[in-house]
Amino acid sequence: MKMAADYSSEGGRATGALTVLGLETSCDETAASVVRLSPEGEATVLSSVVHSQIDDHAAYGGVVPEIAARSHVEMIDGVVRRAMEEAGLTYEALDGVAATAGPGLVGGVMVGLSFGKAVALARGLPLIAVNHLEGHAVSARLGQPVAYPFLLLLVSGGHCQLLEVRGVGEMTRLGTTIDDAAGEAFDKIAKALGLGYPGGPALEKLADTGDGARFDLPRALLGRKDCDFSFSGLKTAAARLAQACETDQQRADLADAVQTAIARQLSERSDRALKAWAEEQPQRLFVVAGGVAANRTVRTTLQATAEKNGFAFLAPPMAYCTDNAAMIALAGAERLRKGLVSDIDTAARPRWPLDEYSALNDPTHAPGRKGAKA
Ligand code: KG4
Ligand code: ZN
């Protein structure tokens, strides 16, 4: 990162609003958005275009990296053009261009980051390389003003973490998954139940007609006092039970049991983190973000846990729970406001822990496939 003095809080530009184009291509959504950040820190989404590749991957039951990268190449031009048109702006109105630089499928990340670099070079704009997870971390600010610091539960297809968020780019990880992410568990169990991809929304729909009370699913890491998660035992048990289901009603009952079990684990670990937070911090705000935050049972369970501990609870608007570029544009604008811009030769990163210090120093989560990914 280098400092751009004229965008910092001391610089002349800091008195005005910042308008930033954001690009997101780290998984199976090609997305572009224009966001305006007021001097007071309020975000206005001027446009948010998301092209989902679900149809391209559906036949394979999951995201195929090569297909994703190729599709991003085909779509990015048109998606960015639409985002600029819907915002009603020309490139002259932009103060910067932000692009996801990781973590994610590196072929896709390279497409958005290269496009962002091209715009930055052609228009003489600063480039802001954004960590995709930092985008999720600020996403609740797209719906309403959210003051720092807050406790964040980030639950998506690739990540499941509890984080203390003190400001943009200032985060400490309090807990993470030691195996699968919550969204991954939703997706894999949905697949075992014969549901399509992405599994989370499909499983939620099936669970609406089920009653999971008769299933006794395993509860992970019960003896531990930390804030870590584990979903692989649940996944294995649920996959075995799915094979034994004979009727649609049985499948719906199992879906309900799985959804409840995932929500319960998220809530139990959050409860520990909330209690520890309350001892040290005066501001009691709990935020949930990421694709799994779109799940109604997860939201209501977490809200109850937050309220029980005397915390306010916030979640992003539904459209900004799953991957989008508005959150990347906002994270970029907040970085730009602080004068944090990137070198034009910034590389795409398949793995990029939000809190690199914890990731490197916690032996349980050494920077290998599982630790750094999570
Ligand atoms: O944040 P996201 O769009 O992408 C990542 O950064 O991973 O999250 C996608 C994940 C998928 O695993 C998807 O199944 C899950 O979020 N998801 C849901 C729901 N909507 C999306 N899981 C449960 N219930 C939902 N309604
Ligand atoms: Zn995401």
C-alpha cells in the first residue's frame, strides 16, 4: 500500500464526497458498482450490477474455476458499462477504482483486478486493491450508518470468522473455522439432499416445510472455550442421514434440523465472543455479514443472541449479503479517504487472511489450506 496524500484526511479532496467504481470477480459473480461516500461517512449506492454465473456452473454442482474465469472475461465489459450508465456518470466523475484482489479463485480475481488497473491507468485514477472479506465487513454500512468498533460474524461460502472490527482494515480475528465454512456446509449438505447449486437458499426453502425435532445432529467442539467453529462432523452425519431419507417430508425435516444446527453453532460461538467483548468495550454492536446472513433462521437466532447480551444487531440489506461490488466500492472509498491506495503492480492473491497477524501466529490456524483460507 502507498499513501496518496491528496486523498487523506489532511488533503484538499477530503472535504468532498468520494465516488468510487468497485469491481468484484472473486467467485461466480461478475459485479460492478458505483458508491459515493460522504465526508460524514454515509454511503450511497449509485448503481450495483451483479451478473450471476449460476447457470454456467449448475450442471457441475459447484463453481468450476476455469469456467468462472472465462465468464468473467466475457461479462466484465458489459457489467461495468451498465454500472456506469445506471449511476448516470462518466469516468470523469470518479475519484478512484477499487477491485477485489483476493482471496478467491485467482483466475477470476485477476480479471477484475486487471480491469481495474486498466481503468486506473487510462483515467489517471488511484487503484485500491480490496480484500473481499473487508468488503463483507463493511457491507452493513451500505444500509445504514454503522459506527466502529463492532463485533462481526462473517459467514459465507468460503469463510466463517468472528472479528473485532475497529475501522477499515483494522481487524482482529477472534475465531475461525477449523474445517469447513458455514456456507460450504449448507452447500454440501444441500447437494447430499439432491438440491441444486447454490445449496444454501435451496436448503432454506426446503426447511420451511420441515420439522427437524426428531434428528439429533452432532454438536462440534463443545468442550472448548474459544470462538472457533467446525462443520465437518455435521456435514458427514447429515450426508449419511440424507442417504437414508425416503420421502420428501423426511428430506425437509432433515433440512430443518441442519439449518437449526448451523444457526445454533453460529449463535453459541457468537455468544462467547459477545460476552468477552462486553467486558472490554462500551459500544455494544453485533454485525453479521456474508451470504449465510441471508438465511432467515440464522438471522433471527443471531439477533436473539445479540439482544440477550444487550447488543444492537445489524445485518446488511439482503442484496448486499451475497457477493456484490457495492461492498468493494465502499471498502475502496473508505481506504481512499484514509489515503490508502495500491501500487499498479499489486498482485491477485488466492489466499489473503483479513487479520494476517492472527493467521500467522495462531498455531491452530497455520497458513496452510485450511487456516489461511478460513
Ligand atoms: O458471500 P457469498 O455470496 O460468497 C462468498 O464469499 O463465499 O456467500 C455464498 C454462500 C453460499 O455457500 C450460499 O449457499 C450461502 O452463502 N447462502 C445461504 C443463503 N444464501 C446464500 N446459505 C443459507 N441460506 C441462505 N438463504
Ligand atoms: Zn463473499
